[in-house]
Amino acid sequence: MSKMKQIMAATLAMAAMAGGNNFFDTGCDYRRDPHEGETDEERKRRLHKMYGDQSQEHEFVIKGEKIMARDKKTAMKIYANRHPEAKGKKRKK
């Protein structure tokens, strides 16, 4: 690539970043749970339909939130990823 093409490509890249357009923005400020209105019986039916009788995943309740995972450690990781505002808090001794 010639020097002129490199400069032009860098200029176009800077202009695109400076434009402030976020191409990945969906316009949604929050994540809505598609299954928020279902009863426990409907939820059990849906999970049974998805995983069947021989499910490798179990339901864990972490701080009041139900999470489906293989083990407790994975469930804690899923909870931590869903709640990034809780990161960085340290225990007092």
C-alpha cells in the first residue's frame, strides 16, 4: 500500500470515529427478559421442552435470581456478567 493510501485510510478511519455514529447501537437502553411474565409451571414446561429429562443444567438461586447452569461456579460467573455494577466491591475485614 502506498504512503498516500495509508494516509487516506487513516484519515477516513479518524473521520468515521469522530462522527459519533455507533453502528452497533440498537437504540435499546436495557435488556428485557422475554420470559418475565411466565408462571413457574410455564417455566418448567419450557425448560423441559428445551433440555428434556436428562438435563445437565440445574437451577441455582443467587441473590434472588434464578440461573440455569452446570455447577455453582458457572452460575456465579453468569450472575457476575449480568450485574457488572457489583464488581469491584471488596469485603471489609
